[in-house]
Amino acid sequence: MLQALSFSSNSISGNLPSSIANGLPNLDCLLLGGNQLSGKIPASISNFSKLVKLDLGLNTFCGRVPENLGNLQNLQFLSFQSNQLTNDPSMLKLDFLISLQNCRKLKIIWMGSNYFDGILPKSLGNLSTFVENFDADHYDIKDIIQNEIGTLSILIKLDIGGNELTRRIPNTLDQLRKLQRLILCVNKLRGSLSANLCYLLTTEIGNIESIRGLYISGNRFSGDIPNTIWQLQNLENLTLSNNRLHGSIPESFGNLISLKILGLSKNELDGVISKSMEKLEYLVYFNVSFNELTGKIPNGGPFKNFTSSFFTGNGELCGASQFKVQSCKGDTTRLSSNTKFLKYILPSIAVVLSLAITMVYLIRRHNRNTLFLAQSTPPVTVKRISYYEVLNATNKFGEESLIGKGSIGSVYKGMFSDGMIAAIKVFNLDLEDFGIAKLFTKDQRITITKTLGTIGYMAPEYGSTGLVSTMADVYSYGIMLMETFTKKKPTDDMFVIVDVPDIHGRTEILKVHAGNEKFDSDVSLEVIAMRTPGFSRADLANLLNEAAMLWVDVESLQSHLNKLMIQLIG
């Protein structure tokens, strides 16, 4: 009678028939791994009552794992890893594991790389006491590592990496006396590394000498690396990369005589690499990249065969050219406090002093140049003239001394006693005659009008609402004074930052400000827009307002000019 059926690593496709167990009562080995089988695993597979090995891994089976697998009481090897299997979404716990507790001879369970989404049940501790290998990596396991896992007392390999396990490693792992491979990498385990491993690293535990591989990279462990790791004399692979470890690499690592692989990259380790590690004759991989290590890289023992990629990302390392780091100057194996002072603090002080000296030099040079210019420039005498002298020179601002008169003041001719002739301008500060206040009648103090004025000089309330008052003229007069002292127009870019419109935008702006005003037949807003590149909205508004005011006052302006010319000639 047929006892073994093996079609492993072929290209068999299709589904398993529900009658698969018919006619094969003595089958003890069914190996179908590494094919292209799909569909659901039939529940009738549990009818192979004498089955010892069942391998369905590396296929594309989907659906749930049959819950009656517990009927296979002779089963020792079970693999359904690397499929597309799921669990009952209504249950948090992986229910099929509960049925496996009836398989009392089970030694190996491989179920990783599936789409299970749940937590390990506490009944995991009820699995066969013969379980040696439990592999559930990349399994979407959540929550914590159950304490009950410690009851699997003869477990040799535990792989639950690549999941979403949180919190810390349970202290019941100290009961796994024969554990050789502990793989917890790429999870969300956290806390002090020393606290998490303390139960594996005490001399009272017999499994210290058994563990050969400790893989806990890609978690959130912090703190220092425990010095007691050196007690794991049979340790061959120690992977602690991609955590948040700090402090130095323990010098005692030189006593890990069996170590072949040491991964410490992407942490926050500092200090130096101890020369004691040159004693590790079996070490073939030593990756400390992307830390904050300093000092000289050892160049004896296994370090002679290491490449630069193992040390990249440590700016303060030095050593042989093969490592592509800076050359060492003197003894840099230990960075003392004096060295740190000379290396970091002293350069900073030097920079500050240099800047201070440079500033003092520039200030003194500026003062010296100023003094030189003051000494070489001929003295200028400014004559003081009193108000009474101005009154006498202009015949008390009489009509005979008046040269011209404008909207904001008058200009007088002054004849001083020493023969000096000067033009004297007197500003009229009466707000009743200043700016837009002329719009008022005798009894008015406020009015509403169509906006007519120059952008930048108008008060905000006048420009936005047309509200006119004498206070608006106070604002305008203040703007005029600011323009006098700063020599900048109120529309200058130092006061207003605007985006410059294109030709289309300028045309539209001109149309808005032109309103319903009539223009001469030869005036084209499009032509004006074409000839005003770089003009802002305010510039275009001023252009129209100034043009309007010039047109209104042209006759009055011409009259004033004629009078002024007559008086000057006379």
C-alpha cells in the first residue's frame, strides 16, 4: 500500500479534490510544497489518520486552515507557509492553533508568510511538549508574546519576526533551556535591551551556552548593549541593527569566540571599536555603519578582510585606506575630554574670536576713513538767519515781494541787508485750503464723494469708501512729509510689494479706474497698457489720476506760469 506521496517543487496547478484521502488509508507522508496549487485546503485531508508529514507550503492556497487538523494525532511535521491563508475575521485569536494541541507528537510547525491577522492564543502553551521548531514569521501577528510560550520547554528555534508584536520580551523565555535560534526582528518591541534580555543573560540559566542566533533587529529597543552578552559562548549570529541603542560597543565582545556575524548598524552607538575584537577569528561580518563611533578602526585579525561599507556613516572614524575613512593622527583609540575640547570647543571659540577681531578692525577702519574725509573736506559755513531778518527782507511778506502763489503755499523774494537775494517759500498749513478738504462747503466737515486722488497719498477710509474729512488731509500731509525725508514715493516697493500684471491685466486695471470717463478719440487704453510694462496696479491708477488732474488744472497752471514769468522778468 502507498505510504508516501511526494510532488514537491514542481509546477502542479489546480485545486486539491475533496476526495483526496479516498483509497489511501496508510499514507503517512504527503509532500506537495513548492507548486502552484490554489483554492481551499479540503477538510477531508484530516482523513489521513496515519499522516506523519504534511507539506502544503509555497503554494497559493487561500481561505481558512481546516480546524480538524487536530485529528492527525500522528502528525510530526506541518507546513503551510508562504500561501494566502487567512483566519476567521470575527475571532482575534488564531483558532486553528487551538485544534493543533491534540497533535501530541508535533515537532515542527511552519506557518509563516500568510495573511493571518490576530493574536497568538494562550493555548499555544498546550502544544506538544515535543515542539522543536515554531516558525510564524511575517504572519501579521499582533499584540504581545504570550507568557505561555515558555512552556515549550524543548523549543530549539522560535521565529516570530516580521510581525506587529509590541511591548517587551516575556521573562518566561528563560524556560526555553534548549533554545538555539531566537528571531524577533522587525516588530515593535520596545524598552531597555538589558531589561528584555536579562533572563537570557544570567549565569543561573542553563540555556546560556545553547543559544547560537539572536536576531532582534528592526525593533525599538533602547539603552546600552548588555556587557553580559559575552557569556553566550556559542553565539554565532548577533543582530541588533535598526534599534535605538546607545553607549559603546562592550569591550567584552572580544570574548564571543564563536561569533561569525555581528550587526550593529543604524543605532546611536558612540565610543571606539575595541582592539579586543581582533581576536574573533571566525568573524566574517561586522556592520557598524550609521552610528556615532569615533577613533581608530582595528586593522588586525578579521578586520583585514572587511570593506568600507561596514563603517560608513561614522564621521569620526579613522584608519586604513581600505575603509575609506580619514587618516588617524597620533593615538585616536580613546577620545579623552582634552581631545574633545581641542576638537570641538576650541574651534568654536576661535571662530567667535575671529569674528570679533574682524568687526573691531572694520569699525576702526570706518572711523579712520570718516576722520580722513572730515579733515580733507573744506569747511562749510552755514549762516543762521532769524525770522525777523526774513520778515525785513520780504517787507513782512508784502504783496510787492510775492513772486508766485500756489495751492499749498507762496514764494517771496527776500533782499537781505548783506546784499543776499533768496527765494523764500511759505507753506499754507490751513487744512481748510489743503487737498481734498476743498471739496467741503463752508459748513461741511464730512462728505461722500467719488474717489479722486493719488494712490498712496489718500487716507484708507477715503480710498475704500469715499468718506472725506479733514483728517484725511492730515494723513495726506503726513505722507508728503515722509516722502520728503525718505525720498521715496508711498507706492515704492519698499512700502508695498505687489505682483506686476501682464498686458491683459494692465488693460483691465485701466478700464476699472477709467470708469465711465470719456476719452479723446486718439486715446487707447490698450496702447497705454502696451507701453507700460512693469507698472503695478497702483502705478496705473496714479497714471490715470495724474492725467485727469493735469487736464482739469491745465488752464489754471498755464495762468500761474505766465504770472510767474512776468514777475521774474520784471
